[in-house]
Amino acid sequence: MNHDVIVIGARVAGSPTAMLLARKGYRVLAIDRATFPSDTLSTHVIHAPGIAALRRWGLLDRLTETRCVPITTYSFDFGTFTIRGTTRPVDGVDVAYAPRRTILDKMLVDAAREAGAEVREGVNVDEVVVGSDGRVQGVRCDGTAESARVVIAADGRNSGLVKAVRPAEYHLKPRLQYGYYTYFSGLPTDGLENFIRPGRGIGCAPTHDGLTMLVMGWPYTEARAFKADVAGNFYATLELVPELADRVSRARQEAPFRGGAVPGWLRRPYGHGWALVGDAGYNKDPITAQGITDAFLDAEGCAEAVDRWLGGQLDYEEAMSRWHRDRDARVVPMYEFTSQMATLNPPPPELEQLLRATTSHREFMDAFVSVVSGALSPAEFFSDTNVGRVLAASSAA
Ligand SMILES: Cc1cc2nc3c(=O)[nH]c(=O)nc-3n(C[C@H](O)[C@H](O)[C@H](O)COP(=O)(O)OP(=O)(O)OC[C@H]3O[C@@H](n4cnc5c(N)ncnc54)[C@H](O)[C@@H]3O)c2cc1C
């Protein structure tokens, strides 16, 4: 073995995994076919739990030094009522950011290197090497074989390691929403603004360099119609929110449109000699902007499990199965909530009644914002006890 750990992919799941394991003293090789800085298909809101992870890792100051605009308020405009609030703090952090991936991913790659990981950029992993006993032994790239005690795939939605090991998949979801985004200068926003209309969703958030990211979703069943005239449909959809359309009319579009749609899955994230972090192991529609935060928390969970195993505290199966169990317990309620939101169907009457009722008290609006930020479990917010409390307080108000 010439490495303890090989990580395939060095963006928001791979670099933190490599960094955290290198900080523990392991010999880590991270490989990415991309070079950094570089962009990727993704908007980039990171909620409080993700920002709290950056702070735990000592990287939050680096992010704030890039002058990315902090987001302290979230709003959800449903047309006839608006929920506006602030997330509950997570480890003392109650702010979100939407840093450009060109800046964020480079920062993470640099941190992995500083921690002692070897990061090879511009190198494609051509093959995952699997032994006759079914154990993943390493990878082949640039005609060279590299071996490790475990190969961690952080290689995104089209993971090559997944193709090689075919992990069990569950909770599968089809593509639900077709999202498109671009950037504007001269477009002021009040934090993260969301506008929900029947069959349409619009969001905007401030990022770097005086730019605002504006993203729009149509149901996936209408993707063909949307793509037939992206710009025309984008600007026509804005007219559903005249106040926003007016703001945009005074702003300037600074980038071409980018977009796409993704299906959802959970995968068993480990096996004999391999593990999956980030989208490779768990993917969902981007409507609630969980992917980067999930990638960070997954990197932490996986790195901790691998450390417990390599450090001799637990055997491999025990360490990795605990991480798997914890990951699923953390993400499944949000996965279901996200998939529901991504249908872009108007909320059913009982849900609309509940959401409208939250506007009676700031505390309830903050709680809904906290669900979206990941600071409060949807299971808790939508529990019978909480729903009863919100409805009773609203009718008493
Ligand atoms: C339209 C859209 C909008 C989104 N908006 C948000 C949002 O607002 N907030 C949020 O939190 N999340 C968002 N997401 C989700 C987020 O982008 C992903 O969850 C996140 O990028 C996953 O990170 P990752 O590191 O797992 O994979 P990726 O970011 O996909 O990185 C995988 C890396 O692996 C490398 N790689 C792959 N194969 C190989 C190989 N064979 N050899 C070498 N390198 C390889 C690639 O080059 C790439 O750099 C959005 C996604 C989409 C599609």
C-alpha cells in the first residue's frame, strides 16, 4: 500500500475528507481530473450547518475574507403570504453564505494540501482496481497504479467507483425539477429570497463581487418546453413576481444560463475497501440547497469512521456501519421534504394552512426557516405536537 487513503474527486466532499484524514496523520492521496479554481454545475447556498463545519475546520475566516455576502434572512413568498425569518444557530452559527464554487472549491483543495494530503489536479482516475476477493485495492491513473487501504469516492453523481462496485441503492426518486440559474449585477436582495408559485420556483441570493445568483425551477415534465427558449421562459417566469421582475429589469445579467435536473438516491456508502461521500453516496434535488452542507457533514462522518478503523478503535464494519446509520438518520427526513418541495406542486390545503399559520409568530417562521437550513429536523417541525401548537397559536392571535 503506498497510501492509507485515496480520495477520488477533490471538491466539496473530497477535499474536506482528504483534509480531515491528513490532519489525523494518515497518508492521503486525492485525485481530481479538474484543475482549481474551476466552476461546476451548481448553485451554492451553504446553510448554517455547513458554515459551522467550515468554522470547526478553521476555514470560516478564509471564506469571510473573500467578501462573500453573509445571508442572515430567508424569505418564502407563497403569493398570498410570506414566511420571513432567521435560522436557529448551529454550534453558534446562524448565517448562510453562497460562495462561488470557483472560490470555495479552491479554498478546500488548498486546505487539504496544507493538511498534508497529496492533491493531484488534472488527473483522471481511469480505473478502480478490484482484487479477486472483491476488495477495492486502489486506482489506475496516468498509467500508474496507486494502492490504499481504502478508496473513498467523492467523484460526484457519475461516480466511476459506483459503476465498479454497484452498491445497493434505496429511496430512489426521479428527476423532479428542472433548474436554471445565472448572475446579475445591480440586483439587491434581502438575504435568500424564495418565490413559490404553482409549478414554478424562483430563488435569489447574494454571492461575491456584487453579484446576485438567480435560480428558477420548472417541473421536470416541462423541461423540454423550458429548454426550447431558456431566456424567454426565464424572463417570462419572473413576471409571476412583478416586484422581482421590476428589480431584475433594472439589473444586468452577467453570465450565461446554466442548469439541469438530477434524480435522487441513497446508496450504501461503504464496502470492502471502498466508501462513497457526497453526491456519489447521497443525491437529491437542489431545491433546498443541501448538497454542499451534506457533503461537508458526510466528509466529517466518513473521516471519523475511517480514523476509528485505521486508529484501531473499531473494526472496519463496525466503524463504517455506524457512519452509514448516522448519515441516513440525519438525511432521510430532509430528503423526503426536499423531494416534496421539488415537485413544485402547490402545498396541499393542510400544509398551506400550517405554513400560513407560521406567519402569526416570528418564532414559527424562524422554525420553518430552520427546517430549510437543516438546523431543525422536518420530523420535529411537522410533528403533530408542533403542528397543533402552531395552529392553536395562530387562531388565538
Ligand atoms: C443545478 C444545481 C444546483 C445546486 N445548488 C446547490 C446549492 O445551492 N447548495 C448546495 O448545497 N448544493 C447545491 N447543489 C448540489 C451540489 O452541487 C452537490 O451536492 C455537490 O457539488 C456535491 O459535491 P461532491 O464533491 O460530492 O461532487 P462534485 O462537486 O460533483 O465533485 C466531484 C469531483 O470528482 C471529480 N471526478 C469525477 N470522476 C473523476 C475521475 N474519474 N477522475 C478524477 N476526478 C474525477 C470531478 O472532476 C469533480 O471535481 C446543486 C446541484 C445542482 C445540479
